[in-house]
Amino acid sequence: MKRLHVHVGVKDLDRSVGFYSTLFGAEPTVRKGDYAKWMLDDPRVNFAISSGNHAAKGIEHLGIQVESSEELTEVYDRLKAADRPVLDEGATTCCYAKSEKSWIADPDGVVWEAFFTNGEATVYGDSPTLTALSDNAADNACCAPAIAPAKVSCCG
């Protein structure tokens, strides 16, 4: 079964952990000095926040987390069929986890990852440069490519 992944960059991690713990009615599944993650079943989401050098404030990226290699193959096939450049990262350590992942950006530059987590890590890790996929991706973000703020036009 697949799970939506949302990663948000925050300014004050402790304050945000308090807020999201109250909102979700649950404490984080993973809590580090610069990172927290909730693995929720209702709604079924992997919701992560990070602070410091790892993330710009706001929505960093979205993703689809799978629970098996077979599901990962299925999602990878969809990425390839989407007719957009795909960055196949492969085995990686990111967000205190060991994963197999690939990245893609939608036509408007919103960055998505597809991944299967197969272990824990003691370090935050690193990630590839995603600027080839989207102008919204930051050069130095780990697992959290920066998403440019949406441009709002009103009352045309």
C-alpha cells in the first residue's frame, strides 16, 4: 500500500513538533535535533519536517512512499511514462533513512520523489542536485529540494 509523503521546512522545529503533534494527535515516529517524522495511518501519510541547513521554509517536496520493491517498480514505471526527465538516484541515505529512490518534477516544477525505505541511518544524509529536473530545486538541499513560492495573481 502506498503512502503520500509531504516534507515541510520549518523555522522552529520544537514549536512545529508541538503544533503538528497536536494537529495529528500523535507524537513523531522519528525525532532528531533537526528533523521529525510522523508515519500516520489516518490520513495515510509520511509527514516530515526539518529545520536548519536542510530545508527552506515551506513545502519542500512531495512523494510516494511504497512498502515493497514490487510497488517501487510499479511507481517507477509510471514516472518513466510521465514523459518528464527522471533522476534515478538509486540507493541513498537521506532523512535518517536508507532508501531506494528516484525524482521527477511536474510540468510546473513541483518536485516529487518515489521511494522505498529499507533501513534506518544515524546521519541525515545527502541527495543529488535536482536542478536538472526543476528550476524550483535547490542545489544543496538534502531530500528537500526547495520549491519556489507560488505566484498569485488575482482579480485579473
